[in-house]
Amino acid sequence: MRLGCPCHDENSGNLFRSGKLQRRDPFQETRPGSHTMRIVCGLLAILVLLPGCRQEPVEEIHAPVANEADVPYPIEIPPGSWPWWRGAERNNVVTEEVVDFQWSSQPNVAWSAKIQGLGHSSPIVVGDKVLVTTADEKQETKSLLCYETATGKPLWTRAIHQGGFMRTHQKNSQASATPASDGKHVFTAFMVKDSLYVTAVDLAGQIVWQKEAGPFHSQHGYGSSPVIYGSVVIVLADSAGPGFLAALRRDTGEIVWRVSRDNEPSYGTPFLTKIAGTPQILVGGTGHTISYNPDDGEEIWRAKGPAVTTANTPNAAGDIVISSGGYPQNGVLGVLADGKGDVTSSKIAWEARERIYVPSPLVANGKVFAVNDEGIGLCYDAVSGERLARKRIGGKFSASLTLYGEQMLTPDEQGTMHVFNANEEFGEIASFRLEGDGFASPVFAGGKLFWRTSTHLYCLAPGTPSP
């Protein structure tokens, strides 16, 4: 999103506490009756609800670890690509050569394409193709769309699922998970009929395989994007039912490993990185920040906090993991990633109490940046956690900051793109508005900016707009 993701905030609450979304007790008395009957009905209601509160964990799978050499094709990403959520380094930092876009209120739109349906996923770019997911509520289809990067010409549309739509929050969509590509296939993750499905599609638009990764019980929908590592694609399914983290082979979809997680809904994407000298996949939510070994899913360490529910992606500054959350607690943690087991009392380097819930934190120049959900620009020293800035930007935000050279970009939910200097002053260089709401994060590839709004896919090029 972030990713634009479901917003489980104080106003919405959960399905059993909020006014608007509250589920009516099926045993609530609707006509006069005896006191005894009311007691009996109350006891029956408790007996019915208890099994749902004690759902069994998902069945774990511990298969032999697959090596990348086991897959008949390697990960080969063409130059000038943005292959998955948050870019090549998975941190929303543009690594290619920076060009001058001459930001203004009138950007140079190279092309735009109307998107049928709705989705909050960000686009990805694989060579000369830009791909994005969408969901059509009327047709009840969930699809992967492919366009030509140079012109915006539609190349193909592949329906991934028909029907099976599940409940989502009003700020979520049926297509919020950003796809990921290994250079040959594109992987999508969708919730369908109480399950999480992963699908591999080739770059010609043909489905290669589709597998059920495990059960998924929706409270406010799904928002976690697939992560590619070695021979596998890794997916997270924190839900109101049994949660899990699973790895599927890139070539066949076979589940290599699957480990259970607590029954707490969260919506963020894991962060894969090599930190403290070892590969780790870092996951927030369920009241803990947890590090897993991406080879076998075994837990390496965990720290309590920052929140039960998260909807963003952790980050790292050196050997410090930056993790944030926003329901029911607010908080940001800096955790040293070189520990084992429960490191709550030994490895938490710093913590802050501000709310950074849906937008993911950005790390740059030894600092942690975010424009949080409520439109507050925040900046911390990445090592000490000292707050360096807290500035009102205005508006509501679900997308994440992207670093492009010395500038940071992010849209607000109303669809205004903000361009800031990448320092604690949050000096705004420019802002511009295109059609549609802004829940997806901007991405850069091949010297162009690709941005998906609620209505269009846009390609912006350097230079001033044509008359």
C-alpha cells in the first residue's frame, strides 16, 4: 500500500464493537418472553459463539527446504523494472538514475488508461510491461491487467477469479495486494470463498498454476502482497480465523512450508531483507514484531509491540528493524535484529507513541519518515528514536512515501500527490491532482512515474506538460 489497506481505526472498531458494523445477536429476544427463556437463549448464544473464538490453528507444513537451483528458471528482472511491492530493495527507495521531473501543479502525463473496477494495489513494472490488479464488483471478477509501458496500450486482461467475494472495510478493496514478478511469472494473492489463493500468470497472460495457500476469514478484507525469495513466493494471512505464513514454490505452487500465527486480523506485507548478517522475513501484527527464517519459516526472534493490528510493512535502518502499528495501540518500535527468542526486554532500541498505521515507514539518510494516516509528517532519528519533526500536512493518507533522489512523494486519499524535500522539514516542493482517489503508492521505473488511482493508471514523464 500500501499500499492502501483496510483501516481498522478507533472509529470503525471491529465487527463486534462498532455501531455501524456491529453484528446483531441472533438470539436477541424480539418479543416478550419469560425470564427463564432469556437465560436459556443467552446460554445458547455463548455456546454457539465459543467455538468460533477457539478456532484450531492452521495445519503446519514442514517440507524439505527447496533451493533456488531446484526451480527450473532463475529470478531475472529486466533493467528499469519495479518488480514487487516497495521496489527492488523492498523499501520504496528508487535505486535507478534520478532524472528531473520539474515537479509542478501541472505534471507531464505521458499517458493514462481507464481501469475497469477498483483496486488499491500499486502497479509493478517488468521490462516493457506495467501490471496491476483490479476487482469488478458488478461482474464479481478479480483480474490482472497488463499495459505497454511506452504508450499505455492494453496488452491483455486475465480474470484470476470469478465470484467468491468476501467482506471488506470501506477503505479496503477486493484487490489491495500488489502483485510480484520473478521476471517470468507474475504472482497474485486474493481472498476467495474463505481461503487465500496464490496464482502464477506468465507475461503473456496465461495462468500457469493456482493454489489455495490456506484458510482466510475476513474481518475487513485482505491487503498483504506476495514476497519473492529464492525458489518460493511467500504470503501472509493474518485473519479473524487461523492465521499463517506460507511459502509456495514459484514453478509449481507446491507449499514448501507453512507456519501458524495467532488469530488476529492484520493487513500488512512482510519485509524481506538481510539484516544482522542473516536473511530474515519481518512481520508485524498479532501484538508482536516477529522475525522468521525465510528458508523454513522457523521463528528467529520476537518483540512485543507495537500493536495487535498493523496494515503496513516494516523497514530497516542498519541492524534496527522499524515496526509500526495503529490498533488498538499506537506505536513505533526500533528493534535490534541480532537476537534470538523473546527479545522484548533486551533488544528494543527505542519506541514512540505516534500512530503510523496504514502508510509504511520510509528510511533515508539515517532518519525514519512517514506521513501518517491523519496527515501528520513525522521524522525520527533511526538509531536513537528521537523525534525530529511533527508537522501537519493535512488530509488523510493510506499510501506510503516513495524516495526519489532527494524528494519524497505520496498521495493523500483524495488523490492529491505531494512532493516533499527528503528532510525533517517536510518542505513541499509541489502538489498536483489527477482523476481518482489516492490509495496506491507511486512507483518509478525506466525514468517514469507510474501511479494508480481509483479510476486510472497514469504514466508521468520528466519535463513540462505539452500545450
